[in-house]
Amino acid sequence: MNDEAITKRSDYRPPRWLVPRIELVFDLGVDSAEVAATLQLERAAGGDEPLRLDGEGLELLELKLDGTTLDSSQYQLDATGLTVNGARDGSVLETRVRIHPRANTALEGLYLAGSADTGFLLTQCEAEGFRHITFFPDHPDVLSRYTVTLRADRARFPVLLAGGNPDGHGEADDGRHWARFVDPWPRPSYLFALVAGDLHHIDRDFVTAEGRSVAVKLWAEPEAIARCQYAFEALLRAMRWDEQTYGRCYDLDVFHVVATDAFNMGAMENKGLNIFNAKYLLADPDSSTDEDFHRVESVIGHEYFHNWSGNRVTCRDWFQLSLKEGFTVFREQSFAAAMDSPALQRIEDVRRLRRAQFSEDAGPLAHPVRPDAYREINNFYTSTVYEKGAEVVRMLARRLGPAAFRRGTDLYFSRHDGQAVTIEDFVRALGDANELDLGAYLAWYGQAGTPRVRVHAEHDAASQRLTLQLSQHTPPTPGQPDKAPLPIPIDMALFTPAGGRLPLHVEGEARPRNGDGVVELRAARQDVVLLGVAERPVLSLLRGFSAPVILEFDDADADLGVLLRHEPDGFNRWQASQRLAQRAFAAAMAGATDNRALTVWCDTLAAVCDESGDTDPALLAELLAVPDAVELGATLEVLDPPAVHAARTSLLQALALRIGAQALASRYQALQEAELGEFHPAARGRRRLKRSLLGLLAHADGEQAFGLAAAQFKAASSMSDQLAALALLVHFDAPQAQQALADYRHSYNVNMLALDKWFAVQATRPAAAALEQVEALMEDPAFELRNPNRVQSLLGSFAHANPLGFHRADGAGYRFVARQLTALDALNPQTAARIATCFNAWKRLEPGRRALAREALAELAARPENSRGVNEIVQRTLE
Ligand code: TRP
Ligand code: ZN
């Protein structure tokens, strides 16, 4: 890898030039736009370097310093920016540039969403998009006060929006109009945003706890505005929750949220003007599943919460990205838990972490929550920075407890308001507010890889002592051969074999604890002695997933069965089921004839099902789930995807037969008869259970399950029911599948988000032949390589969530994805680079597939026209 292209954390230098104020004037058009910028410059104390501004792909029309036009001897323009000679402290620099929104397929900077006639203009600046709009020191530690004026044709662009408070609007010549916005809060350039086009809105006033009246407006294209209502309610809930939970109030007179179908990621927290991928904003009963509604609520919370964790207090440099993202994901997860079920939320979050982050941490792209180097920063918006980062904040919050954590975040927000800070600043504020040193937790930010915590328990009846021998080990990751021990909080509880709770008395502590049972493992090995344990107990470890680690505990299968039945912590009940399933899977892979874990798992779940009046249906649905193939595959040294699939299927078959087709079907039918298509949590939980039962039934009695699914598909009163039925028919290759696909295609012909589900269902069919289907679907008129949602649904799902298709024995899956990536990279490098991470596990593949994957990767790596982003992923994957 070429060394100059690498940005290193250790190379950080404070900015030499500051821009306390910036004024921007946009003359907007679809094909071209002019941007005039006036920068008030301030030289950092002691500096003497010439002014350097970032700028890429800008056509420079005019350049003035302190009112005088510069000639070409007074500045140097190159591919990445502009150097200006003669600027002084207090100088004013004026630039005027031309850019081309319609030609911008990368969706970074200013671009057109939709058609030239009816689409609208919008921006995406994080991380380094602002330099595609104007010349500026485009780094998050340069904070400015923005004044923005937009001018455009009134008929074509009736709505003009930018971040900040409105500061006038009016008519101009030739049917044009203008609008101005002033943001009183200093902010970095990555939070700049504008929107211009024919958008409709819904609005309501929100009065903050501080008494500020805020006009909240959600915007979407005319045909989509009716689907914004749910997000609106969720947004108001999030605004209230942040006031009540963190004491954070909104701080402008207006808050705009805009939906677009053309967006690279989920959503963006631009100050006062959040922009959303329509997928995470639009929701209606006819085309959104229960999970979609839930995601909308989470994402709208996430972006809103950034107003404090990210915008008012921002990142010093992009290595600190988790400062805002990890903390904000944690805030989002807490909000979602408070709005619904904490246990189910935790299950969902941990499942995502295990599936995406653990596999990232175990492969060639592993990196710390705070990376040390990057070539393309867009490649570091990862599960590690987001989800593992959130886990680290969760450990800190748990360590402090709610009141102390709140003192800590209060101090963090007040101490660093208006600043660009580091992860150390965050951890220090949490500690300082409580006169504690939390510095040991910083190691979690610096060390990549998932720690393995091994536990061995010895019970001594005579002394009534239970000795826990704890040890931790983190395997090497690229560039980090040796790992240090980390502080690992292990939340635990003791039960009797009948499921009764025992007190937890840790040796060295004055008295037994009744609630909180956290023991902190700090060293590589450590013994913890529990006192007053008369009989060998059942130990429940890592309750609530108190640390992002892999637990290796040699407890008896029967003990896990006890937890699966009786553990009051719903999360650890689920974890007991997952651990039993993992053991059963390992035994199946090893060809065991007597699969004891499988027996315990099946027997216990059958019993739980029988007495399931006691178990929340949504939780029961989770208990009946097997980890997905990607997660199961991650535990293997040599990966053979069809073998993983077969072993996983054998688990589901065993469970289905143990519960019995009869019991599954009658339970399903009772729920189905009571189905009213309602959306409250209990109704959603029952639908989830229905889906599990029908899925299991398909393994016990396919014909019956297909019949029921086809009927459910036809009669569905919700998208959840309809999509679940469709997925079942397609994934089992049922005779009714083709008809259902055709019907679905027909009824959602113009609903792109619903068609994305149709693409994804087919792309994830667990079969080698899914490849041919995906190839055919690329020709579907609804598919568009330019649209990231379409691409993620079809190519992304296939590459990341279809092990049998992608890892086809003949290598055709690898070659197909590599070929599509080269086409996509030319249009949208960010999206291409995200999909390119699908080769992540190639080194563990069995030799035949490994050679084929390597070949496809090497071919991809050799292409000189690759974007920086794709190159970085492919090269790091190959290394
Ligand atoms: N900051 C955004 C978030 O909170 C994510 C983001 C980063 C993003 N880069 C982006 C969104 C590019 C869209 C496009 O999650
Ligand atoms: Zn975020």
C-alpha cells in the first residue's frame, strides 16, 4: 500500500487556520450550480503556514483575498485543494466555484435525487463531502458560524432549505427566489446541508423543556408525505426522551427532516436539517413490517440525539468517530428499549453485534473502535465503530450506574459544548464528575479483536464456596499481535436447579448483594470466590451481555436448560438457548451420534412451548431461533458453507419434530385466527411468534406449512405477515413461491421500498441457484445500479446474507459480485466499498473455495481504476 495516502492518528495537528464565520450563496440548478463562499480567516497562534483549503472537483471561477482578485502567481490549485499566499490573520477570502449536481452519482457533496425534471437537490457532507461543494479546511476541528443563502428557480425548486434558523426569503429576477438561513451555533463543515426542490411537508410545534417553541417539519416528495406520520410521532417521543433522560433540549427555532430514495447510508444528522434514507423514515401499515417501524423509530432517535452527541460536541478528527457514533448508538438503543421491551431490544442489538461486528473483528478488516490509520474514512463507518463503540459506552454507564452516568454526561456536554474533542475527553468527563478514574476502559478503544472469557467453576460443598476461575484472551488481529487484558464487567446470578434465585456473596465484600452482581475481570486470570453456596448452583453469566466478549463456560447442558426455562433476565434466557444451539451445532458439525446439547435444547424448548402462557410471545419467538449461518460459521476454523447450512437445518428439523407438527400448526392457527393486523407491541409479538412457528412447521411438514403460508400471504392484514409468508415460500422453494412473487411484484409495482424487500427475499434464498435468479433480477426494470437501496437489496443481500449463493463451489458467486463491484465502483465508490467487505471470511474457507475467492479478489485488486475506498477494502482483505 502506498504510504503517503494513509492518514494516521498519530499525525494529528491542530488546524493552522480557523474560519470563525462563513457565508455561502448558492445559485442552484440541476446541471450546474454556483457556490460563492466568503471565509473570515483566523490564523492559529504562532502559525506561519500559507492558507490551505480542501477542494475536489471544483471549477474555480473567482478568487479574491481581502477584496482583490488573485492572479495565478498568488495561489496554487491542485487535485485536492487550493493553497493561497498572503492571507493574514483577519483576512477575508472569497471564492466562487461551479459544480455539477446531476452528474454526481457518488451521492457525496451536492447531488440530484430522482429525475432531472422532478427530482430534488440535496447534499451529503459527512465525512469529507463539503470539499466537493466549496474550498474549505474540511476537517471536523474547524468550527464556523454559517450564513447560507439559496437562490433557485421558484417553479422548479419551490422549497429551499438549509441548516440553521430562517433569516428571510423573497423573490428575485427571472422567476427565481431566495431564502437565507443563519445558524447561531458553531459547527464543523460535515454538518452542512441544503435541500431544494418540490417537497411536501407535515409539521407541528414542539415546546422544549426550556420553553423554546420549535417548528418541526418532515419533508418528502408529494407521493410519500402521507407515510411520514409515524416517524413524526417517533421524533417527538425522541425529543422528549432526550430532555428527560439526558437533560438535552433542542436548540434552534426549526427542525427539518427530509426523506430521499437516493442515499448512501441510513441517515445524516446535519444541524437543523436531518436527511434520511426513505427506508428509515417512511412507514405505513401497507408496506412496512413491524421491524421497519421499529427501525424508523430507532434511526429517527439516533439522528436527533446527534444534535448533542456529535453536533454541539463534535469530534476532533475522524479517528474519534466513535465519540459521536458509539455514544449515539448507545443513546438510540436506550431510547428504543424504553419505548418497547428492554430484553427484546437487547437481544436485537446483541444479535446484530455478533453477526456483523464479531465477524469483522475476527477477519482481515479488524480494527479498534478508535482506528489508528485509514486511507478512506468512509470505510470506517463500521460495526466496530458504531456497535462495539456503543458496547463500550454501555459498560461505562453500567460501571457508573444511572445517576453517576448522568452526572458524567452533564459534565461532558457542558465542559465541551462548542468544541471538537477526543474519546479521552469523554471518558475523563464521565470520571471527573464522579471523582473516579475510568482510564482503564480506554484500552477498549485501542485494542481490536473480541476477547474470549473462559470460566471454570469449582464447587466445594464442605466450605460452601464456589470458586470461579476466570481468564481472558484476545486473539491477534492485523497489526496487533499482542493483546493486553481489558476490564471486563461480568454480570452474574446464581440459581438453584429448580430455578430459585440465590444470594450472591463475593468473598472480600461485607455482605451478599441482592440485585447487582457485577464482577470486574481485570487481569489475564483471576479467581472469584462466592460464599455461602451450599449446593452446586446454576450460574448465569454475562447477564444482559454486560461486555462484548465471547463467553467460554464449561457449564452443563442441563444448567443451560434451567436458565432457558427460569432465568428472569429475558436476554440471558435467550442467550441460554443460543448457547445450547451453538453446542448442538458444534456436535452436529463434528458428526456426533449422541447430540446431548441438541436433546436438552429441544426438550427444554418443547417444555417452554407447552407452558408458554408464561412466556411473552415475542420472547418465545426469539427463544425458538437458531443463530444464523454467518454467526454459526464464525465459530469454525474451516468454513464450508453447505456443511454449515446442513447442520443448521438439522437443528431446526430436530426442534420442529420434537415440538411436533401438530402442536406447531395448532398454535400457529390459534394465533392466525386472532390476527387483527394491529400494531401495538403485543400484536407485533404474536406475529413474530407466528413466523417462528410457521418456519419450524416447514421443517416438520412442508406441505402443510406451505399451504398455511400461501393462505397467510393472500389474506395478510399487514406487511409483516405478507413478507414472512413470501420469504417462507421462496426460501423453501415451495410450489406456491412463483405465484406469490408475481402477485407481490404486481401489487407493489411502484413502491420501491416494498420492491426492495422483494429483491432481498430472492437474493437470500439459500441455494446455489439463487445466483442465476439475482442475475435475472438485475435486468428487472425496477433495478437500478445507481440507487444504493436497490443495490443493497439485491447485491448486498446476496453477497452478505446468502452463504450458499455467494460461496458457490464453482466460484461463480465470487466472480459475479466482483464484476458488479467494478461497475458499481465507477458510479458510487462508497456503496461499492461497503459491499466489497463480503470477502471478509475468505481465508477460513475450505481450500477449493478459498482459491476461487482469492482469484476473484486478486483480479479486483489489480484494477487500476478502482476507487480509493474499494482498493483499501480489497487490499486489506487480501493481505
Ligand atoms: N453520521 C451518520 C449517522 O449517524 C452516518 C453517515 C456517515 C452517513 N457518512 C454518511 C450517512 C454518508 C449518509 C452518507 O449514522
Ligand atoms: Zn450516527
